[in-house]
Amino acid sequence: MDVLAVEPGEKLAAILQERFPTATVVRSRAEDIQPETASFDLAVAATSIHWLDLDVVLPLVHTALTPEARFLVWRNVFGDPDAEVSPFRHELQRIVDRRGATREGNPEDADHTATKIARTSLFTVEQVHRYRWSIELTADQVHTLFATFSDWSESEVRQASSIVEALGGTVTEHYSSWLINARPSPKE
């Protein structure tokens, strides 16, 4: 399989290249690439769709895909909305609330994202799969994970790992994930 990975972050691009040396890693925003027409059988937006300007990216992806291709959009929702709010989650929310900034819509809602993809008429959403899962994390694991979040400062990352220490050294986090399976509409 030939893989082209597009990642704007220097650290994550380096990790991708190290872990997948046969992949071509392009350090760029998805909005800035110019893919060849009908050159890909699969495009995946993995935990990134909420950062993308869909008015720019969706036409680029549509152009790049073959007629039989699929566009998969995967997102881990940090905090299962159907799970009880844990003390860790409660304290994390206090960090987020101090920022005061919010994004348009609900980027963690699969139906919201599927609607945004379908309304362009470039794709038909065929399925939306939902998954629920949990993981136990140490303070070091929380630090490592949160350090990959581009909208979290180093100070906020340290605060998150300190919360884990204050709660006994480990926390169980409940997540939900979803996967949108869309096919490109015929090109005109």
C-alpha cells in the first residue's frame, strides 16, 4: 500500500515518518496540498476533521479520490458523553473553561460532522459507526497524550497530569469513537 500522510505539526510529522518509514509524509495543512485527480482509493481524516476548513478540504479530497474510493472520517471523543463525569473529567473541564474559546458547532458529534460532509453534495454518507471504550491512564500517559493536543499549552498539559497524581496516580477515562464512511459523488 502506498501511503501519503499529510500532517502540519512538526513533531507529529516526525513521529509518523519514524514509525512508518515507507510512507510519504508531507508536512503541510490539508488545505494547502494539490493532489492528483483520481489518484487515491482511500482518504482518511483521523482525529483531524474538526481542525479542517471543509469548504476547502472536501473538494480537494473529492478530486483526489477514484470513483470507487471511500472517505473515512474517524474521531475519538475525549470523554464519553453517555458516561458518568469522573472527578478527572470535572477538573479537566475547569482547565478548558478558563480558556473561554469554543468552536462552531459540536465537532465531537458524528451526526453534525456527517451532515457537514453530505451537504456539499460531493459525498454520500453511507454509514456512521459508534464505539464506546475505556482506558486506564497514568499521569505520565496523560502528559504524553495531552502533549499531542495542538490546542493545549505545556502548562495545561502539566496541570492535567497533576490532576491524575492528585487522584491517586491513575484514572479511568471513558471515550467514544465514531467512524463515518462516505463515498464520493460522481464527478461532473
